Amino acid sequence: MKSFYRELIKTGKDIKTFSEEIQVTTQTIYSWKSGKSKPKTRHMHKMAKILNIDIDKIIDDFYQ
């Protein structure tokens, strides 16, 4: 499981709320979670801010 998703679970937010906050669809979140696609840089920055984690952790999720 991607670390961004584990962090999302810790916050108690649901996928719908999170997707609205970073301005993508819920399907996009599921695609990121499954590894079918990768978020754009601007979305990674939003994710890091919302989840209160370092951007490097999110980058590592998708590019290692």
C-alpha cells in the first residue's frame, strides 16, 4: 500500500473529501493507490500539505 494512503487513513478522512481537497476525482486517487497512474507535481504538493508529511515521502511512493 502506498504510504500516502496509509497517512490518509490515519487522518480519518475519506477518499471523497481528500479528492475534493486536492481537486481530483476519487477514481484518480484509486488509480494512484493501485499504481496505475502517478500524480502531477502540484497534486503531490497538495497531498503533502494536507497529510502533513514530507513531499519526499510522496515522491518516493511513486518513483522508487
